[in-house]
Amino acid sequence: MKNGCITMVSVFCMCLTANLAKAQGTAKPQASVWDGMAVAGYVDNGAYVNFGGPCIKLIRKPWAFGFGILPTMRIKRDQGAAGAPGNSAITPTAGFGFTFFYRHLVVQVPFYYNSKTAVSDGKWNPGLGIGFKF
């Protein structure tokens, strides 16, 4: 847990530094930390958090509609037998989905794939999320 916190703080500092650094520029650096969106939601008896990704957007102010890839951290406890080894509760994954924007409100309908296991077939799972556009 301690290593995870140190990693998250390090990634945040690198993003902030990269955003503020300007090579051979005369303009003042802008103090914008994020450019995109942050969304949290529910999928397949678990949660997910993503920060957007590449997408194709149709924009008609103040509305926008996007379709794209969603790099995600999924949060779901593994339901294995007692004492048996299990997966991590937080796993990185990628999916695809539709995103609806209205000003700073974001509503997302993602689809994530669960691989085939010994007890279940692989299948796509839809989800629903809400977030904020920076």
C-alpha cells in the first residue's frame, strides 16, 4: 500500500512538471494540471475510474458526443475459494465506449471485456459512469 501511494504521488508530480515545462518559449507557462475528464462508475459488480482517452467527438456547444478507447483502472474483489490465490482488487484494463458531455458534466457508457476462466465464458460487460470535464 505504501509503494502504491508513493507511485501515485510520483506520477502526479511528473504530470504537473511536464505540464508546466516549456522549452525555449517566451510565453508564461499556464497552471493547468488536467486536460480531459475524470469519470468513475459501475461495471460488472465492481467500480472503475478512468481519465479519458483518444476519441472521436461530435461537438455542438454546449453538448458533445464521443466514441473512443477508455484506459481504466477497474476495482473489483476476486470471488475465489477461501485460501485460494486470487487476483488483485485493482487491475488496469482498456475498453471502449460512448461519452456524452454537457458543459462540465460527463456521462459515460463503457464496455469492458472479462476473459474466459475455468468457471465462466469471456464476455463484454456494459457499465455506467459519471464524471467531470476539465
